[in-house]
Amino acid sequence: MEDFLPDYHFIAIGGVGQSALAKILLEEGKKVSGSDISDTKYTKKLKELGAKIYIGHSEQNIKGSPVIVISSAIHDDNPEIAEAKKRGLKIIHRSDMLKIISDNYPDFLGFCGTHGKTTTSGLCAFLLSCAKLKPAYAIGGIIPKLNTNGGCEDKNTKYFAAELDESDGTIVKYSPKYTLINNLEEDHPDFYKNGLEDILNTFTRFIKGLKSGSKVLINIDNEGNRGLIKRNPDYKNFISFSIDDNSALYSAKNVKTDILSSSFDVYTKDKLLGHIELSIPGMHNVMNALGVCALLVEAGVDFNLFAPYFKEFTGMGRRFQKSAEFNNIRVIDDYAHHPSEIKATLEAVKNYNKGRIFVIFQPHRYSRFLGLYDDFLNAFECANFIAVLDVYSAGEEPDNTKTPDDFAKDLKNAGKNAAYFSGSIDTAAQKIISELKENDIVFTFGAGDVTRMGGVLNDLYLHKK
């Protein structure tokens, strides 16, 4: 049988970012192959769409002369990169592939900032899909109901919505027609050595690279965003949105929040645009929804065409997502791995009165844990108990300047109920389950394998019964 000869070959195709781009290319009619160290839910979906998937990395995986697409996690010692270089094949970063795809669509909608970009980009794609506008999209998480992280519903669509990653500076490559900047804060200290200063410099370069006539939707309640505006006084296409500032072009008023929902009225200056109901809680999600609403209106989409579908959006995968429920204990899994994200999520449930707010926190990367250590200490004000796990290194070398055990002790010294639980998720779960009480709401926070915790706790409870 003749070898499958792809147009593109993705190394580490099973990741959330790589797989989204591969799926779009497949639905645009391109031939795609890819490799990864194991099968994932993403690779299985790509196989169904016609991709050739190899498990394990080998120079023999590269058939023909495809463009090679890599992520930042792939290094020069990878045998497929070595083979591609030997054969003189074109090798591009995932960000370059995203740029190539985005250039095919007239209305490129870009979502960026320190927090909320997965939720806002996913929400936008969801609304456009529900409104039968058949978008293309590349998102850093699974969109419930659409049950995918990327796709192209119609290759002739105007709209392409994408999450733009600022963590490695590659955001400067893109030029969306409409950009949403939710917030800018210190993060990714491994890359941004001078903190927020470096982030603002990167976003200034990004704005200066936008095409004429582009619009930047920006949340002016955020201090970092206000700093970006001050640095760019000559940029005339900032479109402001806010909950607190009446000078904003778009604002949320009559805001109501509950444990599991929220609602608000959208105004453009003094004119009521309409009412929005959400099935997700928290002021941060009100801001997310307001920003997406403002962007879609600026992009020329009729408010009444998309507004009814906000209520059907149940959040992104691993964003306030129930992962288990047993003995009247509800476990909520959340990708939050930055102090502000954790704080915002806990603020959304601070009035929970059935039981305790019990947090299981897995620090993500030594550089982030140590770089934002004091901010993390102040992120758990609304929690009744904090179980601290070992650091999920994400490939970084260990740095025990301050350990998770130190962190738990520092929390206790600050008056919080906290304890350190060492070992794997399975090991830690065996100790944590005896700490849980009926009616607790349990949050598993982190970008690592803490996402397994709900299922492990549930299995332990069933086994005990």
C-alpha cells in the first residue's frame, strides 16, 4: 500500500494546542500526520478525521516532504527534528502555523491576557457556532457541547477565533482584526524576567504590529491594561469595557451573582444593549462575558443573534468543572494555577453556606510557585482548608528554595487551616479523603495531574463503602 504523504506533520500532536491546529487543517481538506508519546482523546479524534497518528517519536514517521510543526516542548534531540533537518524540510513553530491559518479568514478574533483567554475564546466560538455563523477556532481547552478544542465548521467562514499565548512572546506574530485583552499581570517569570514591565513591552510590540483599522477590546478595570493604554497614547483603536468605570464604551450594570450563575445588563454608554444570563458564577466570568459581547458587537454581529446562547455555555473543560460527587461532597476541578485565578474562583463561592470550601492546591512549575510565592499565600482568603501538594514541575529542574511544606506552614502562620500532603495524586488522595466532611465543596487547583484527584477520591469513597 502506498505511503500516506501528508502536507503537515505535527510533532507532539496530542497536546491541546497542536491538536486544535491539526483538526482545522484536516477540516480545511489538508493531509495531516503526527506523532506523540501516547494516545490521547485528541489523537483519537484526529484519527477519525483521517490523520495518520504514530505513537512514539521516530525518523521513520516522516513520510514525503511535509511541513513540520513543533511546539516549544520539542527539542533538537528529537529524532524527527533531526531527520527533518537532515532532509532540509521546513520546520515551523506552532505559533507560525496558527498565523498561517489565521491569515485565511477575514475576521480574525484574538483572545489574550494573563487570565481568561481560554474561557473568552471558547465562549466566542460557542456563541458563533450556536448563532449558525459556522466559525473556525483554535482553543486551549475543550468547549462543552461542541466537545472539541478546535475546528472549521465552514472553510468559507468569515470568523476565526483563537486563543493567543503570550507565555513565550510569540503573540507578537499575530495580527487579529479584533483583539480582546482581559487583563495583564505578572506571570511566566521563567520568560518575563522583569515581570509586568516585560509583559507590557511585549504587548506594546503586539499592538504596534496590528494592521490599520484593527480594534483592541480592553478591560479598563485592570491596572496592567491601564498601564498598556498609557504606554500607547497614539493608539486610537482601544475599545474599553468595564464593570466599575462609567467612562467605558461597554459596561455591565445590574450585576447579580449566585453560587452557580450570574447575570447583568450590557450598556453601550447610556444605551441598554440587552440582558445576559450566565450558567457560570463569579465577577470574573461577568467580565469575560462582557468582553466577548463587546468584541462580537464591534465585529458586526447582531447582539440578539448570539445573546440567548450565553446561558447555554457551561464553562470550559477544567474551568469550574464538576469532576466528582459523593457523600454530599462536590469536587470542582479548575485549571487555575495563578494566584489571581485562584482568588477569583474562590471569591465566586465565598458565600457558600452548606459546608467548608476545601482546596487542594498543586503548584505548577517551580518558577511560578517561587516567583509568585507571596501572591499565592494571599490567594486562599476564602478557603476554609488548603491541602498543598508537591510541585508539578512541567519539566523544570527542582528548586527547593521554598517547598510546598514551607508553604503550608506559612499559610498556618497566617491563620489559615492548611497541611502538606506529599507524594503522587493517588498517595495524597488516600490521606486527604479522611479530611473531607459532608457538604464540603472541594476545589482541585492546578495545571498538572491534580485534575485526576476528583476521580481518585470518588473511587476511594466507593471502595470504603
